[in-house]
Amino acid sequence: MSADQKVAKNFNAYMIGLAVLCAVVPMFVILQIASNHNEFLGFSYWIIPDSVTHFELTRGLVKGEFGLQDFLASAGVPLYYSIFFELGIVGFIAANAILLTIGWRHFGIWAICVPLLLYPHYLQLLVLPSKDMMVLAVYFLALYYMLNEALLKAILVSLGAFFIRDGATFVLLPMIVATLLIYKLRMKPAWVVALSFFVGMAVSIVLEEVAAELFVVSRNLYALNEMSSESLRSLPIGVAYVARIFFNLTNMAFRLPFIDELGGISIASVFMYISGVSSLVCCVIAVKNIFNSAELKVRLISTYYFLSLFVISLNPFIQGRYQLPLAIVASVILFRDKKVGVLIKLYLIVVATSIIARLIYICANIPFPELSVNPVDLHGLVNG
């Protein structure tokens, strides 16, 4: 393919992506607002419950009901969105659009198309304050600096992430170490992934006893003790760590319930399922690129995918959505050079695998989580 043909192909892809984006996003946002966070058109969960929580926290900060000291490690979320609070939903959409432009600035238009279309969990986050959207912006910025060896800037951004989601800092900092190992010590990415897995295994074995006084750890251990039936604590610690890696990687595609307690279809589950499928497709491409890609940055972002997964799995809870910010940035880089036919084939394989996995869970009598419906007057919430 000539250079001119490649430019034309990329331009056409950009235009198609933009056209789909401009058609889908406004239509879905209008439906979200019309749903008023209730059952609407036979669907539920038009709004992510966490977004309602973050709105209430932002309102509490604006109204003086809370101080920044009350938010511990997530003060950056209500502080940022409080700037746009008086503009209501329009202001929050603008705030989230600004966050997406951080990715656009450093990675091009696909930094907007990928999260909103291939990871539509983020499409649901546009209308209200969102910690996940802020974390995504931080990942775009930090990973851009890592890939371009601006490691001091990457460290500063990673430390700043603590004030949005404390766990994000602990995910990003090991990636900086990996960047040093690969760029400076010329260690092969595959060796870095293997080393990271065994380090994660060792950390998981000693973490509960040695670091239980740390807030990030003790908070999760306390909640885990309150919800022991949802944990893997009956397994040996090392085995439980491997199991958490598997479940964090697959649960969004394999175990999400789609039907709520009233018989409605959960939009949030459908969108999270699509996001989980996209993350698994990204995982497959990352595995191949770690060994075969001739481009160092491609191997590096593929390495980051697994480092993120290993660190997230140190958490005693299964929280696969914490992998999505890294999966999105990796997808922006890894998908753009793939032929459309190859991507479609990978998506079909992952979807088929997810159907088989769900049938296995059903046959093994492993229950799916239940979806309760908690109606909220969204219009009254925002305008009250």
C-alpha cells in the first residue's frame, strides 16, 4: 500500500468513526435524560449508580455540606466537577468532553471514538460527574509520557491520580518501573510480564498481614470481611491471586446479569459487556504483540496491559472495570493498525467464547449477581 493510499484509508476511517460518534452519542444522551434514571422503553440502568453518587458528593461540596477533607483520596472528583455544577447536565457533559480531549490531544480522534463506541460504559458517564472518566484522562496523559520516555512527568501525573482514585497511582507507578526496565536495561517485554506476575504473586501472599495498616488495604479488607461470601478467601492465597486475575479479565464478558429484578434489560450491563469483550480482544492482540511486534511502543503498551491486570488483582475484590482505562489506551494504539476484518473475527470469537462460558457457569450452578432497581428522580436531583 502506497503512502497516499494509507493516508486515504486512515482519513476514511476517521470520517466513519466521527460520523458514527456524532450519530450515536447525542441520541444516547437524549435517551438517558428522557429516562430520568428509571425503567424506560423496557430498559433500566440508563445512568450508572456511581455517577449519581458522585453528583451527590459534588453537590455536597458546592452547598458546603462537605469539605475536601471528607473525601480522603478522591477529593479531585467533586472539586473538578464543582466548577461546572451550576450549568447542570450541560455543564457535566462539557466537563467530561474536556477530559476526553486530553486523549484526543495526545492520541488523535480514536481516543474519543474508542471509549465511547467500543467501551460504551464510558458513553453512560457523559451526563454526570464521573471518577472513571477522570481516571481515563489521567491514564491517557500518564501513558503518553511513559511511551515517550518523559518519566518525570509520568511520575507526577501518577502521583496526582491518588487524589482521584488512590488505586490508580499504585497501578501506574509499576508501569514506570517497567518502562525503565525495557527502555534503559533493554529487558524484553515478555520477561517483564513474567517477572511482574511472580512479584504480584509474592506481594499477594504477604500483603494482608504486612500492609493491613495501609488505608487502601485495610479499607478493602474490612469490606471483604463484611462480604465474605463474595470473596475467594477460602482458596490458598496464591491460587486466589491467579483466580482474581482470571475473573478480573473475564467477568465483564462472562458473568454480567442482563435482566434486572423487574424483568427490564440493564443498559449498564449491556454496555459493560461490550466493554468487557473489547478488553478481551485487546488482551488477545497484546499477547501477540509482546512477542511479535517490531515496534517497541506497541510491545510496551501491551506489557502495560498485563501489569495493570496483575496490580488490580492484588485487590481482594473482583473489579474488572478498573482494567478498562488501560484497555482503552491500549486499544487506541493496538487496534488502529489492524484490518477491520481481523478485528471483527476476534470480536466474534470472544463473543462466542463468552456465550460458552456463560453456559458453563449455568451448568455448574454458579449464580450470576442480582440486579436490583433503585429509581432516582434525575431531573429533580440535578435541578433541586
